[in-house]
Amino acid sequence: MVELMVVIAMTMILTALIVPALSGAKEKARRAVCKNNLHQLYVVCDMYANNNSDLLPSAADNNGQYHSIRLSDQTFTNLVVGYAGGNSNIFYCPNLDIGSGLLGIASHDQYGYIIGYSYLADDIVTSALDPLDYSLTPVKFSATAATNELLADANYWTRGTSAYSPLMMKMAPHTSGGGAMAQGSSVPGATNSASIGALGGNIELYDGSVYWRTIVTMRTLSASSLNDAYGNW
């Protein structure tokens, strides 16, 4: 009996040591997948610009508004079919379960396709008198600084302030245990990506480089033309 208890204790100790290591290795592999996906999306954007007078794909949704994780039906379909060889997987982070409708987050709705990364090719000019009065102008690939962000892991959240985000929603692609998503009051006190464990994310720059940026070094910026969503990159 004593020997059996010793074996059980040793097994529990080894499990406690191995499981975190395996989890860390799995998360490291998924970060690498995201890094590759972002670079593939960069190539797609580059090819699109080469065929469209240096203009990047539109960042507008079906209603002509902007949310960094949403593309219009036309833009998404054009990029997948015309430039990504039909491979839509590069638009989705393996740590974020968007396609299955988890927590009410669907991959497609009346506004367009929800993707697993933040697409940052926007130039929003907001009226000083009315924040909802804005213009979304096309962005030229070569007219933007090489060190500006073009794509990023979707450290993204909403505050439930418009029809687009009737409930608070938080996304953290890379935490110590993988990805995390929350909506409404499912995580009390969770107000942004960091509050649900975000450690950081991959950033794709206009010069084609991809690098990891920790959450504490990221800026918090508006991720919507309606001022109802925010992100870190």
C-alpha cells in the first residue's frame, strides 16, 4: 500500500510538471501559426495592391463602417478566392473559436465576415461635432510608413454601446493557457483583453516583418469607426 501511494504521488508530481510544459509548447506552436497566417495575409494584401493601383483591400464592412475584425462579403470573398487560393484558414487564429458561434460570435452576419485578426488598413476621419460622422478613405500600400501596423493578433473588445456590440465582448488570442473569449457578464470585471489574460500578440508591419509585442508595450486604440470597439497593437 505504501509503495502504491508513493507511485501515485510520483505520478501526480510528474503530471504537474509535464502538463504546463506541454501547454506552453502548444501555445508556442499556435503563436507560430498566427505569425505565419499574418504574413500570408500580408502577401495577399500585397498582391491585391499590385492589381489595384496600389490600393489596399477595403477595411469597410457591408454597411461601409469599420471594425478591425470584420470584412465585407465582397472583400472577404475576393481575397479568399482571388488571392488566397481558396484558403480561408489564414484569416483565423487557431486559438479563437469564431467559426462555431461560440458565445454568440458568428463567423458571418449581416455586416460581413468576422475574422480572427485585426486588419488595420483604415484611415478614419471623424467629425469633431459628431463622432458617428466619418469618412473611410482608401489606403495606398506605398503611402504608409513601413513601421506602421497593417495586421495584428485580435486583442479586441467592445463595450456594448451600439447595435454592432449589444453585449460586451473580449478576445485574447494568446494567454498562458491559449486563447480566451468572453461576452457579456460571463467574466465579471473583464473590460479588455488584458483582463482575461492576454500576454501580447504578433504584429505585421507594412515592411513585411512580423514580431511579437507584449501586452504591456501595446497601445490601446479605437478599432471601430463607431467608437464601440477597441484593440491593442
